Amino acid sequence: MSSLPQATSDHRLNLLGLINGFQITQALHVASILRVADHLHDVARSAGELGALTKSDPDSLYRVLRALAAVGVFREDEGRNFALTPMGDCLRTDSATPIGAWAELVGTPHFWQAWGHLLHSVQTGENAFQNLNGKDVWQFRAEHPEYGATFDQAMTQLSAGNAEAVIRAYDFSPFGHIVDVGGGQGFMLAAILRAHHHMRGTLFDRPDVVAGAKAVLVEGGVIDRCNVVGGSFFEMVPEGADAYLMRAVIHDWEDDEAIAILKVCRRTMAESAKLLLIERLVGPPNEMPATKFVDLNMLVSPGGRERTCDEFSGVLARSGFELTRVFPASTHNVIEARPR
């Protein structure tokens, strides 16, 4: 069963499939908002049943579900009945590998409209989201708690998707205390602490973000070994750790802001401490499209960028660090650096 429209020898049709990719995005957004996958957990249901459960028009819902079944998200059986596939299972709110919150986020008008103004960013170099809304994404999320909550949940789910890969790729065992800078609600830090029972952790992010961290840390069983601190990483980070972790933080910022954040860490860190950046790396020409499209998302939304290994090395050097090693971890990498 294919997860995407099949490539053919007809280049025009292949290109048309790429052009129409937004249709799949919006269909997934609708299915996730309506919690269709939750209603299909361990039981197949008809479009009529699902319509009643989701308070939707049964025929219109059927048309969305059959389209998603055609790309492998659901399975359609006789009588307009639907069941989950392994891919569709990731839309369940209690999935072991969840991704539904991202589907909800990318289909929201504010996210969608920023991408709709990609041309503006390309022609001017300006951030599309800020140009549209008169404020950056962080201020917007703080002023729109429902949008911020969806974003925080999406970030937690994305962390869940690569936490195990990061722990397999990098040996955290030498550290006794790790600070997760910009760590959101703490999923990544909780996973690391759970794998290393001798370790203590400090979760650091904006106060409105870490306000929702307690439940994640309690569920992870690490609340007794983790402090939670609110603040701005442009001003300070907590002291006293032998490792400082940032997952998908530096890519949110252009070089000047990234260097400002890293310099704050450098001032705080002991000479023996390590800096660990969990980031994507831009690959060679004509390869690794996922990272290069994430880079466009950085252009239109937060206003940052994805970087090559050499670009990370340069940013780190200008911040007082030396890049020492890179450890591939699925879609991301653990970039290790030390104070110079």
C-alpha cells in the first residue's frame, strides 16, 4: 500500500502530484481535528458512524476518508467502512508514535497563510508570518493560547518521534546534570533522564511554555529529578550543568540571534561542559528534500534557517565554541561542541 501518490514515467503527472500536495495536508488536518483515528482505535466503523461521532456530514466525511485511504492513511472496506493503517495510527491522540498535533497545526489559517506568502519572503527576505500578523510567532502564540497549546503539543510529539534515536546515537551517561535550553514541555529531557537514572535535569523555556511541563515530567517518572525554570535564553540560562542541550532551537533563528543565544550559554558554561545541539543538517545538492522544505518553513514562520555542518561550525566558532563531533540520529543529528 502506498503512502503517497505513485511516481510514474509521466513527468507532468508527477509534477501535478507535487503541486496538489496541499490537498493531502488539509485532509489530514480535518481528520486529526475530528479525531477520526481515535474513533477507529481497534474497531472499523462506517462513514455514517464516524459522521455521527464527529458531528460531521457523513457523505462529505466519506469523501475525505476515501481520499486518505487512497494514500494509505486509512483502509476502506466494503460498505463505506474504514479501519486504521499503521500510518493512520499515528493520528491517534494516545499513539505510541503520535503526529496528529502537527497535522492540526499546519492546517490552521495562521500557519497556512504564512506559507501562502512565501513569495513575499523570497522577494524581500522578510519573515512572512511577522509581515502578515505584525508580530513574531512567539508573541503571537503568547497572545493566542489555543494556537500556542497546539504548537506545544506538536513540538512534544515531534520530540517523541526522535527521542529514542537521539538516546541511541549519543552517550549521555558521563553527565550528572543536563540543562535542556528551550526544551518546551520537557519530553526530550524526560526521555534522557529516564534512560540515565543517576542524572538530574533542568528544563528551561519561556514561563508560558514550561507552565505545562509538570504533566509531561510526571508521566515520564522524572519529576523528582528535574527542576523547571522559566526565562529568556537571550538573557540567561541556568548554571551548574555539565551538559547544555538544545533541540531544534538554533534553526529558529538567523545567525545574529543564534550567536546571541549561544554566547549566553557560553558565558554560563564551565570549561569542561558540553553543548549538544539536536538539529537537522542540510544535505548535498539534489538530496534530502525534507530538511530543505523544513528550511522554507523556517523562512516563512519563525524566521530562521536550517544549516549545513560547515554553517553550524561557523556559528559555533563565532559564539566561542568548537564543533567536536556529529552523531546522526534518524532525521536529526546530535552536534557536540565544547567551549574554546
